[in-house]
Amino acid sequence: MKNKIRSFLALLLLTVAANPLFADTTTVNIKDFQFQPDSKIINLGDSVKWLNQDAVPHTSTSDNALWDSKTLSSGASFIRVFDKPGKFPYFCSIHPGMKASITVRTEEQTQIKIGKDIIAANPKRLPIKLNLANKDPNQVYLGSYIVNAQGGCADCHSCPSYAAGHDPYKGETKQFNAISYLAGGKAFGPFISANLTPDNTGKPAGVTLAQFKDLMRTGKDPHTPGNTLQVMPWPVYGMMSDRDLEAIYAYLTSIPKATQPEPAACP
Ligand code: HEC
């Protein structure tokens, strides 16, 4: 049972890493002798597609010779992947007065943006309201990225993991179950996943930051001294940096409080 869960988890993490779910292609229209929009911010790894909608030819040519579309006749397009952060000015080599730029977020800015988009962008993948009072929003969004796009915490800690009618395993559009999001209640043999939402004092799973980091690193159950968590993949999560574990904790303190479903109700 345990091995099955572990290999499932390993597969899950691999799938997440290999599948650029959020890698996006942004279109810049070349129209009326302008690049529209003329400044665009994108995530690291995203692509830009230039589409010439004018009747005359244009180019997309990097100021720093990083790319050159060559002549794009009317209706033609050119795509480039941006895999380095920074600001990249470009122009049309046929009409050098046409200038624009692409700004690519750093890796951390990209993770923060994705972590925020999971909750805030449409289509809603996780329709919850975060409590950001007295918090650093960027740290919370980074935590969202780690929990939702890397950690797979909702796979074990939400029951069910996906909203009714939104189960990607059934070919439906993905949306996390927001009602009992991370409220635990899933049974793994005799072990029941914990409710990670804030308790009445605002502490996620009822643990302090110090207890959280300790249990993630050592697997020591803070509620039952001497007990080692048996299902939690803490040997994996425990290798995360302090910054990442603190971001997870900040995120978990921001999510809505929810009641743990009865394990019997969780298949
Ligand atoms: C493979 C399933 C699984 C995954 C994935 C998982 N957990 Fe758990 N977790 C459990 C189970 C089950 C427990 C109950 C203790 C046990 O038996 O391991 C638990 C316990 C915990 C506890 C201890 C709560 C307490 O009060 O003792 C915390 C905190 C926690 N998990 C956080 C997380 C976070 C954060 C993630 C994602 C980064 C995560 N878990 C991913 C299964 C999982």
C-alpha cells in the first residue's frame, strides 16, 4: 500500500515537472505599423508569436541580435521561446521606427505569478479567497505554487481532490475542490490525512512554524510524541529550502478554514 502510494507520488511529481501546463504563447499583433502591445511581460519559458496583420511586410528583430524573424509577409507569423529573464527590446528592420520590448519574469517571479493565477486568474483552478492580512502576498503566492503546482498536497489532503464535474482524470476541465480544500479526511489504510487549514488560533493543522518545519524535515508527529508520520512524504519535502517551507506555511495560514470530511465519505 505504502509503496504504491510512494510510486504514485513519484509519478505525479515527474508528470508535473515534465508537463508545462502553464507555458503560454502570447500573440503580439503587428498592425498599423505598430507592435500591439508594444511592451509585454511574460513568464520564464513562455513563447511570443508575432503575427503580421498589415498588408505590407515587417520583421521582429532583436536589438541585441538574439532573434530575427526575417521578412514576415502579410498574414505570416514567427514564434520564439523566451528562456532567459530580462528585458528584450526589438524593432522592425524594414521600418526601424517600430520599436517594442518583451520583459521575461525571473524564475521566482514566474512561480509567484503562477501561484497567484491558480487562485485569481480565469478559468478558476482553485476558487478560494486568501486571507492576506499581515502577510507578504508574494510569499503566499510562492507557497501556492509549491503546494498546488509541485507538492501535490491536495491529492492526499483534499477529499475529493477535484470539484464535481472538474476531475481532469475524467477528461473534465480541472478545478480543485475548494469546499474542503486541504481539510484532510482521506484514508490511507489506517492513516487519515490531516486537516491543514487554519485552526481557531490561525495555525495551519494547529502547528507553529517551528513545529511545521520540524515535522516536514523529521516526520515527527507534533501531536503524538514518539510517533513518526507514516504516509506523509516528509523524507521528500524535508529537502526543501527554509524559504520554500516558510512559503508553504504562509500559504496554509492564508487558506479558508474548513471542516475535515468524514473518512467514510472519502473513497
Ligand atoms: C501521499 C499522501 C500525502 C501527500 C502527498 C501529502 N500528505 Fe501530508 N499527510 C498525509 C497523511 C496521511 C498525514 C497523517 C499522518 C501520517 O500518517 O502520515 C499527513 C500529515 C500531514 C501533516 C501533519 C499534521 C499533523 O497535525 O500531524 C502536515 C503538516 C502535512 N501533512 C502537510 C502536507 C503538505 C504541506 C503537503 C504538500 C507539500 C502534504 N502534506 C502532502 C498524507 C500526505
